[in-house]
Amino acid sequence: MTDFPFNTSYWFDSQIATSPSLSGAQFADVAVVGGGFAGLSSAHHLKSSKPDLSVALVEAKHIGFGASGRNAGWVLSLPPVHWLLDDFDDPRRLGDIRWTSQFCRNNIVQLGRWVANEAIDCAWTPSRHLLAARNLLEVAALRWIMQRYEAIGQHCEFFEKEKMTRLVGYPAIAGMAYEFVSVQPYRLARGLRQRCLDQDVRIYENTPIQTIRSTSRGVQLIAADGATLTAEKVILATNAYTNSLMLDAEIPATSTQHTYMLATEPLKPDMLDRISQTRTPFGDPALSFYIGRIFENRLIFNGIDRASRATPEDDRHLPSFVKLHREMLRRFPFLESVSLAGAWGGAVQQTPSDAPIVRRSKSNPNVILNIGYGGGSGVGMALLSGQLTTGLVLERGPIDNDAQRLRTLLANSRFPRMGPVRAVFGVLRKMVFG
Ligand SMILES: Cc1cc2nc3c(=O)[nH]c(=O)nc-3n(C[C@H](O)[C@H](O)[C@H](O)COP(=O)(O)OP(=O)(O)OC[C@H]3O[C@@H](n4cnc5c(N)ncnc54)[C@H](O)[C@@H]3O)c2cc1C
């Protein structure tokens, strides 16, 4: 199949109402660049902490245009995923990772309460993510992952083969599930946009910022059409698109990665039953990367990570869609005659340690970096990032010790070099000793 129904994101509304774009020369105390989860969370937390602060958020296209409005909608309370490969025999490190996971979980619980109270129409559903093992190596990997998840406070459940036939419709010999929340991500971004507007955050959409430079009056954002916004501080939340900015602040080395998604047409109940009788979201135990969920009677299937640039051409990278579609049919051959309703991709900014970068720029401390949310636990981490950026903007006021602790952990995060070796030995030990 090569005629994929490409769109920017299947989740978007057909008509998207946007706020006016930036015009003339505007001023604010704080400007946020980027209207994804990281930017929205930053604007909201700032206004909650200091309601009289004037905060403006500028978005190149529309709120949720980037990864936040394109992702699979899995809100995980996991720390940066590479941390799971770390040395858990070190009680201090384990304590930090467990605490980070709990911090994330608390934020998700609070967000869930807000979604319920405000009746935000974003299909917020506490659910379970099932990892399905198809061979003995994957079973061993799954047992190893489960041990790690439980060590950081994730409640897990193990399933034998008999139960698996109801949970996922491809041959799996064992499985493990842990708790997460599934969501319609673009709708959540829209809800957060409205929350910001209700707090008097000024939102400018359809305003690509080209240049960010320091002037005697503050940090100036210059849009493609010449409109300007000058602010005392700027929070940069542009993720995969950061490198296209002209900026007088250093950006740490990162890479860009693309992930791809497919949505089928609505499926009949018997077909849905063959995918999963219980409609449980499923995926692989990390040896390969494919996940799926049922949403409004459609299968939403995604996977494939490849190094990329954040361009529309990469969003439509045909070989990736062909491979993804083939994989979907390999698992569910009965979907051969089913047509697709959407095919889309999106980019994330990947740091070497998988930890986002949340700190003041070293060369320009009035620019606060809130970038580097990758594909693993990016949604959960970006959604809590406002708690971290607020303390970097408001230099006076009560100190948030938790935010400070998490910022320090993120800043000191390195890829655990022995991690892959640890994983291989851990999985082999599970294979031999169970
Ligand atoms: C296909 C896909 C599936 C994924 N699935 C999951 C998942 O299920 N669970 C999970 O945890 N993570 C997932 N992720 C990762 C997750 O979506 C991201 O980590 C997270 O959304 C990043 O949020 P953000 O706000 O940092 O970035 P973004 O959402 O990309 O927001 C950045 C915003 O900045 C704007 N912008 C950029 N440049 C400028 C400029 N010059 N001027 C003005 N505005 C600008 C962009 O238009 C964009 O809206 C997935 C990612 C993709 C692409």
C-alpha cells in the first residue's frame, strides 16, 4: 500500500479556531514560545503562581500542532525512559527515580481531577498498558522490565498465555500490564489552551517566531512578518523545531526523531474482538517498538522511530508508513481489506539521556529552556514542566523544593553507559533462572 491518507494529525478538528496572530510591537512580563504541552503547562503554572504577571504564549501554527497534538495519547507516569536502565542496586539512585515517577503520577492525578471537574472532552481514561511477549526472549525481557517498574512504584500484573488470547489478538505467550492514562491528545491541548485563556494568558497563534535576541528593553521575539513581542523572560518550548530559530542563547546538542501513526476506519465489533476482547491498549516489551489502542472503534497503531528533521517531508516518509502498515497486517491479517482514515507522523527532540532540558540558558539567563521532550514519557514529563519552569522565572517567592530536586536530577542526567549491558545480562538471567 502506498496511497496513505496523509494528514497532519488524525486527532485534529476539521475546523480549528485560533487566536489572533501577533501584530505590531507588544510587551509582556514573560513570553512562552511554543503551544504544546510544555508551553501550555509553563504558561498555566506561571499564572497560577503569580496572577498579576502578564504572560503571552506564541505558537507558529495552532495550539497542539506539534507532537502534543499528534502523539498516541499515552500519558505515562514514568521518568525519562533511559533511567530505567540505571543501576537500581544504588539505593540513592533508585530512590530518585522512584520519586520522579511518583512526582509525575501526582501531576497526572491532579490533571485528571481538573479534566473531570471542568468536563474537558478529551477521552481521559485511566487504563492499563499491556506488554505482550511473543517468544521466550520477550517473556524474559518482560519479567525484567516488570521487576524494574515495580521497583520504582509502578503497580504491574503478569498474565499467562490463557489470559492473553482475550487481551490481544496476535499470538502472545505471556503479558504484563501497568497503569497509565489514555487520552485524545489534541483535545487535551485544546482544554489546556482554554485554561490558559481563562487565566488571561494572551495567546497568539499562526505566529512563527524567527529570531530571539536581547535588547536593552528585554528579550525580543521577532515573528516572520516582523511583528515583535518583548519580554523580561522567555520560555522556549519549541521542542523538535528549536533548531530553526535564530537565537542568541546556546542550545545543547540534541537529535530529532520521527514516530509514525495509522488510524483505521471504524471497525465492526467482531473485528475489534479479534484485536482485543477487552480493548486493552497493547505493545511490545521494548525489543521492537509497536503499540496500538482502540479509539472510537478504530485501531490506532504506531511505531518506528527514525532520525529525522522536523519537516513536512519527514512527516510523510513513505517507507516508514509502508513498514508500519505491513507490521499492523502481520499482527492482524484480517485487517487487509480495511481502509485507513489517517496516516501521520511527528517529530520529537531527543536528548542523549532522554531527560528534558529545563534550565536557564547559560549564555542568556533570561531565556529559559523547556525542551527535549522525547518519545518515551514525553507527554507526562511535558505536562509537569510548568512546575519546573515557574521557579526559574520567578526568582523571588517560596522555594519549591520538589521542583528544584527534579531540575537537579534532570540537569545531572547522563545516559547510563552500562545500561544496555545491564539489560542484556538482566534479561538473560531471567531466561535461565526465570
Ligand atoms: C507520533 C508521536 C507519538 C508519540 N506518542 C507518545 C505517547 O503516546 N506518549 C508519550 O509520553 N509521548 C509520546 N510522544 C512524545 C510527546 O508527544 C512529546 O514528548 C511531547 O508532546 C512534547 O511536547 P512539547 O510541548 O515539548 O512539544 P510540541 O508539542 O512539539 O510543541 C512545540 C510547539 O512549538 C511550536 N513552535 C515551534 N517552533 C516555533 C516558532 N519558531 N515559533 C512559534 N512556535 C513554534 C510548534 O508549532 C509546536 O506546537 C509522541 C510523539 C510523536 C511525534
